[in-house]
Amino acid sequence: MQRFFIVAVLLTFQISFFEEGVFAQEKKENVFLHPDKFYKKFIPHFKFKKILSDSHYVKIYPNYLSASTRLLIPKIYFDLNPTGVKAEGRHASSELRTNVNTILGFAGSYRFVTVGFAVALKSNTSGFSDFAHTTYRTATINYNSPRYSLQFKFIKLGGLTDVNELNNLNSKGKYISRNDITMKEYHFEGIYNFSWRKYSYIAPIDYTQRQVKSRIGFMLKAGIYNNQLFSDTNLLSMRQRPYFEHFDSTVRMNSYSVKLAPGVGGNLVFGKRFYISAYVFVPYNLYFNRLFTFHNHLVRKETSLQLVLDGMVSLGYQSKRLYAGLRYQADSKGAKLKYISSTTVYSYIGLDMGYRFVTPKIVKKIYKKTMPPGM
């Protein structure tokens, strides 16, 4: 009975303490959960200045919600090559490919913010019978103003196939299915548009703007990237291992890179609503590469500077509400280390179709409460 009394007193005390804590939390609101109140409390005089483009060249649609779908035919591959003396004439490279042949993406844009994601559709098995099944996921969030653009992007590929037939010592099938290999990438990059008043870099990308008159502009891109290639087992097959120096038991490759790239782009407008758009960046990437064996044991680290390519060309149509575009986009990365070199290529042929809707009040309300004043 005495024990029961003590337990009852303790429970009563805890309940009272919990109720007082909840009351105190309700009384003292956490402003970090309410962005509009956070700005008002900590930076009350902070406000974005409106950036106005030349309306004779660029048309902006601030009161519309752009919703679009994108169908992509990708070509994605990763090549890992030995560069040491042991590999000469052996053709021991890993030529990793995917069986993804169609990607479906969706995006929504309002004022300065664009959010999108994409997934791989069921792949056509014709011609891919020896390939590992590849899963593909990507998500992006963009802040796009006339002057500059910021983007965070995540890509994940699971299940690759080595199409170098010489590496397959097994009589079953021509290729080596590597369901255990995964590629991940994290991108954070920004673009500054020097010609923002008359040239719209984002017009053929997220369609929140439209180029009214033809124009060419100069830009600068900078970014920080993390690329990962890892496996549950050795990244190399038994046949390859003797030809890769100091790479025998590697299960993970981590690469951090920094990009600084001057670029030029242009929008050629004809028939008032049709356009041809193109841009190209020629960046130098500074790579910090790390190689790991089992149990995340770091065995080698190197730094390299590489010249890579980033570009797009598109043909499309834009009216006040409806827009569509056909594009080709490519992004390549390469790293050359002491004993290995690698090349990663993402290229897409894509069809965009979308429509600008009158923005629902709930979207305006959420945007106003979330974004800084004046944005």
C-alpha cells in the first residue's frame, strides 16, 4: 500500500509538471517554426528589393503557378579506368551502365521557387536482359530570380551493369550485373546572370519567365558537389583486380568537387512565341577524392583539377498560359588520379509540357508566411 501511494504521488507530480510545460510552451511560441514571425523578430528591417527586368525583352509571370511534366530519355554512365603500367593493353576498365530508358518528372514553380522530382518508369527489357535493374530517384529545389539562380539537387542510382565483356569470367550472360553498386550525388550550385535585365537564363528551364526578344547573355556558375560510388563488395571484378594498382579492395569512392565556370547563353525568338535556346559552361572542377576499403578505412586521397562540360539546347513554344519544349542537356565530370581515371556523364533528351494556373490562395498564403518579406 505504501508503494502504491508513492507511485501515485510521483505520477501526479509528473502529470502536473507536463501540463505546466505544455502551458509554458503554448505561452512562449517557437518562432523558428513560423518563418514570418522569425523575420519579424530577428530581422525586422530586412526586405528584398524588387528586381525588375526590361519588359521589352523579358516577360515575368509573378501571379501564376507553373506546373509542368517532363519526359526524359537518359544516357547515364560511369567509366572507371586503370592508368598504371599493369593495365596497359589489358582493357580492364569498368564500363557501368543503367537499364533506365525513360524518366518521368514533375515540377511546380511560383514566383522565385521551383520544386521538382523525377522517377524512372518501368524499363523496356528489350536489349537489357543481362542488365541489373536500376532504380532512379532525383529531387530538386530552386530559387530563381532574374539576376541569380540557386539550386540543390539530389540524385540516386541503384543497380549498375558492367558492359565490358572481358571482365565477365562467368559463362552466363555477356555482362556483369552489379545490383550492389549505388551512385549518389548532392549538388549545390549558383548562377549569376550578368545580362539579367534583357536575357532570361531560366525562361526555357522553369518557364516562370518568357523571352520576348532575342538576346545573348554572359553568366558565371559556381558549385559544390559530392559524388559517391559504393558497393557491398569490391568495386572491381576478380579479373580486373590485378590490373588496378593500389585499388584491390576498394568498396567506396567519395569525391568532393568545387566548380567555377564562365558561360554564355542565348534565346532566339521567332514567330513571337517560338524560341531556340542554348547555353554552355566550360568549368574547371577541383576534385578531392577519397578511396575506402571495408569498414570505411581510408586508404588513399588525392586532389585533381579537371576541365569538364555543361550545356543545353532546346526548341520550344511559350504563350501566356501554355508552354512546351524539346531539349538536349549534358553534364560530364571527369577525374584523373595517379592510378585511375573516371568519367561520369548525364545526358538527357527531354520533352517539357506545362501550363500556368492562377495561383490558389492557399499557395500564396504559404509562400508569404515562408519566404522573406518582399520576395
